[in-house]
Amino acid sequence: MSETQRVAPMAEREMKARAGVLDGKDELAAKRRDFVLDESVYLDGNSLGALPANVEARVVDVITREWGQLRIRSWDESGWWTAPERIGDRLAPLLGAAPGQVVVADSTSVNIFKALVAAVRIVQGNGGDGDTERDEIVVDSTTFPTDGYIASSAARLTGCRLIPAAPADVPGVLGPRTAAVLLNHADYRSGRLHDLPGLTAAVHAVGALVVWDLCHTAGALPIGLDEHGVDLAVGCTYKYLNGGPGSPAYLYVRKEHQPRFDSPLPGWNSHVEPFGMRADYEPADDAVRGRVGTPDILSLLAFDAALDVWEGVSTAAVRAKSLALTDFFLECVAAYVPEGRVESITPVAHAERGSQIALRCPDAAAVMKLLIERGVVGDYRAPDVLRFGFTPLYVSFADAERAARVLADTLAEAPGGP
């Protein structure tokens, strides 16, 4: 059966025509050529971004010339040593941050641990000049599991009580004993976008600090870390930022907090005199104190090259296209898929939507397997969620239409179909 057999011809013609018009007006359309893509519809950039075309040559140069020929000299001559903060400054505008506040290093989990423990220590006073009565950490109860694991460990280390709460309920559990709050900007299952400015203000109103996990929003929409007064933030670089599998994460430490940022992982890379080999630890003066050990140069420089695709791109334009793409995809699903066969759990309101659409259906695992076989690549989250990530730099409106059409055909054939 063809991928259009079960879709009404009139609806298909209308949606294809609309996709063509929208693609013709898309100011980001040319960016698609900057990525390595095939004939499939790739809607899994919320898990692993597509490969930017320039990265291969950059990595080859790092391996053959910088490592192969210059060898140890590359720490100085190729700028390896300062890469975490230099690349952090390149990333900073996509996060809404001024230079000198972001380092790219370690994993998201490691950075969450550093940020959350440091937040508690800042509030409690790093030695007694703060509020030692603050002994509670609030964590997003809907969070990605690792964030919860790390928050639990941070609570044990700092002697705090852990209080799980859904983001909407966080203002109601804050109080004079709150030290720090760990929140996700977007829910990884549903794509629901949480109120970063409002929740940050609520946390600050009780004298606590907030740590935001930006894994599912950075590169898909404006963040505004400086504008909204965010204290600390972390995130990965391999989703909408297209840094590659396992590419290093980043840590944002607001300028005013840097002098009191007391990392629970004080490594030699964050020492004020790293090559002094002193027995006592003295942290660097700025965001460099967010580093720990020797950076993963190959992955770090691959991400550096991947950032080239953002030249000349505004996050406002990315956000506008993201919302238009997800709106159009939902319209196509409504036009092609029988009512009641799937249910969107992604908010309709733009202010509450990230850059993915999550559809619930009882046979989701089998459906996603068939979709991937038919060239529409999304992913599945147990027990019943189909996730489709829309990366505005390379996903087209024609992709969105085709994905909905193939989805309709697949649902008709899947075990739970008519």
C-alpha cells in the first residue's frame, strides 16, 4: 500500500499545497542545506540532532593536524586549553547570556550536581555567613529521571530535605526553608514548556536560587537567562544544538554568583593555578571554576564546528518557525488521522509548548517501529507516547505533512487500528 492510500485525496492536496506555500516563505529554509540528511523525515532532533555538514572536515583536521602533527602543542597553539570557556561564549547568545558565564564541559548530570550543590552552598553561606536554616531542595517531580537521582544525591550531601513538586505547584511549596530549586524548562515527554520567568521570580521571592535544565529548549527557542535573572542553568548540546552523540554539556553561572560558586567537584582545571600542582585548592575567579577535569577535546571541537550553523540565525526566527511547524503538523494529524485514534498531550497554547509534539496512542511502540521503517523517524516513550521533535533549522513543512500522512496510514495498519 502506498503511503497516501488511506488519506482523502482532497485533504492531501490541500495540505501539500499549504506546505509548499509555507516552505516558500520560510526564511530558515536555506539552513537545511547545512546538514547531512537523507530521504527520511527526521523528527528525532529532540534526542539527537542531525549532523551539520561542516563538522566532518573540522574533526578530521583536529585528528590529523592538531592531534596528529602538533600533538601536545595544540593545548596552546590550537586553543585546546581555553576551549570550554571560548565555546561557552559562542553558545551564550543562544541562551540569552552575556560572555563569561558559560563553560562547555562534562555531562548534563555532572553539571546538575555541581550547580545544585553550589546553589545550596551559596544560599547557606559557604561557611556560616548565610541562612543555614534553609535546608530544603525542591525538584521538578515530572523531571527526566536523572535530574531526580542527582537532586536526591545533592540533598543527602548537603543535609537537605528533598521536596518533589510539579512545576505548576512549585510556588505553593516554597518558603523560608527553601535553599534551591531544580526545574526543567520543558517536559521531555509532553513537550510542555514551563514558565521560566515566573517560576524564577517566585523562587527569588523567598530568597532561594533556581537551577534550570535547558536540555529540551536550548536551540529551539529564546531562553533569556540574563534577562530573567536565572541563577544557574545546565543543558546538553546534542539535541537542538546538533553537537553530536555524547557531546559535552554546558554550565551557566550568573556573573554575580561566580565569586561564591563552591563546586562539589573541585578539579585541577578549575584551579586558579592549574599547573602549580598545589596541594590546596583555590578556585579560579570566574566561570572557569565550573570546570573539573581535562575536557573531551574531540567532542568539544565537533560541537564548536556545529555552532557555525547558527551564524546569522536569530532564536526569535527559530521560535516562530517551531510554532508554525508544530501547529501545521497538528492540523495535518487532525485532517488525516481518524478522530480518537491519537491524543495530543502537548499543550495547544504557544506559551506552553516547546518544539515537540507528543501523541498518545495505546500501540505506540509498534506504531513508532513501523513509522521508522517507512522513513518517518521519531521516538517512543513508555507506555504510550509517540514523540516528534521539530528542529526548525532543517525540518520543513513538507516534512511535517508527510509525517502526518504516513502516521495516518501506519495507524490504520497497526494492531490498534480500524
